[in-house]
Amino acid sequence: MSLITTPFGFASTADEVADGIDLSGRRIVVTGATSGIGVETARTLARTGAEVTLAVRNTVAGEKIAADISDTTGNRAVGVRHLDVSDRRSVDAFVEAWDGPVHVLVHNAGVMATPDPEYTAEGWEGQFATNHMGHFALATGLHGNLAAEGARIVVVSSSGHLISPVVLDDINFRFRPYDPLVAYGQSKTATVQFAVEASRRWARDGITANALMPGAIATNLQRHTGGLKTPPERRKTPQQGAATSVLLATSPLLNGVGGRYFEDNNEAEVVHDGNGWASGVADYAVDPANGNRLWEASERLLAEARR
């Protein structure tokens, strides 16, 4: 299977990637769209003419962002709905209230390297809950809406997935000593495995899911790590950081393509060691058997929580 390449690269912006693409009549949901690359992802997608919903925890901030996006793009079909992906009940409420199709679902919200272990009401480790389980519940809950017309799911992952596979025997660090970066890495591996398995399970519905590494962008995500440590020449602006998300959401090159991992607007090579946590996608992250095991475990966790 050959890697997918595009005319875009490290420095390309989201607006450049989406130039000339018309998504009028399409409905898009972007989680975590009140800061960082989420805002720029939503802004550029609004420029394509799509109806864009900002699914966010802070709806007051969301309304301000939505108004700004409408003012800068001329698209008045930018709305806000409450969604906290770290709270299963909030996800369930969002799903229950949604009506009609979803053509693009962008899993953008996330947390990174929380210094102390935090657990949800279900007992899920916080980073795994936010980065994977909340979005898993969202996508599976909206499956019928996605399947109604075929859809793309865009999953914002990270090169941090190279730090750790998903340890299914101890997802919640009940036996292992908690390590903020290992927990982050595990959660981001889960996001890649979700994309692989969703594409396999939902292929007959015309649904595809792809994961991506946005790059190093100075945002609130690094608030627990003392700020961005990446050398200046390897950093991106939020518009550049949103580019690969927008590529996966809009590019005709991705029609019918799923289960892959992209960085700098091109498909990444599979790597078989940590690679300095720099680039590439870990073989364990794109292993279909691992994706299937994680999916089944995630379904069990949700079922147990809803009893």
C-alpha cells in the first residue's frame, strides 16, 4: 500500500489546503474549538461554506469565537453546542440532541500530560477519558448520523503516541506508576487505533477515519509541560497546525481513504522503534488487531458505565 502524498507540506496553512474547495450544504462538528488549532480548523472549514458547529465546554467563549469566525469568513452558519468530552453524560446529551447528518466530525479536543492522575466518575484515567473515550462515545453515538450520507472522521493525535502503546491490562494506571507523558502517549495511540478500526468496521457505511499529527504549536495544550520546547524552526502557527486536519476533512485525495496517519499534510511512514518521538506512526498504532481489541475494550467500558 503506497503512502498518500499531497502538494502540501510542513509550512502549508489550512486556508491554502482548502483553497477552492466548496462544502456548501455539508455539516461539520469540531470539538474543542475555542482555542489553538481548533479555532483555525473551524474557521477554515467555515470558509468552504459548510455549516460548522463548535462543540465546546465553554459556550460563552464558543459564542465569541463563532461570531469572530462568521465575521472573518462571511459564513453565518457557525453555531455552538455544549460538549465536554471528558464527561460521558455530556457526550450522551450532545448525541441525543443532535438531529440530521454529520458529514465531517473532527476529534480535536484534548488534554496533555496532566501532572497528577485524575479520574472520571467511571474510574477512567483522565487523559484516556478525554482524548479517547469521550470521542469514542461521540462517534459511536453519532454513527447513524454519520452513516446517513457517508462521512469523514478526523482524529487529532500526536507524535506523543510513540511514547507508549495502549496497555489494555492497566489502562487506568491502577498497577503502573502514573507518568503524565506515558498516559498521554497511551491516549494518543488509542486515537490512532480508533481511526484504524472505525474505518474497518464502518466501511460499508461509507465512513472513513484518519488520524494526524498537527505539529508543534504553542497553545494551551502545553500548560502542564512548561510551554513548548520544540526548536523555533520546527514550530508552526495555529493556521499551519490546522492544515492537516483540514486536509483530512476536505481533500478529494482522501475520498474513500481511511485508517491512516498523516503529518505535515502527507501520510507518515510506519516506524518500528520510538524514533526519538519525532515523526512517523508506530507499528502498534496501526495494527488492525490492536485496533479491534481497543474497540472491544472501549465498548465494554461504555456498557459498564451505562448500567
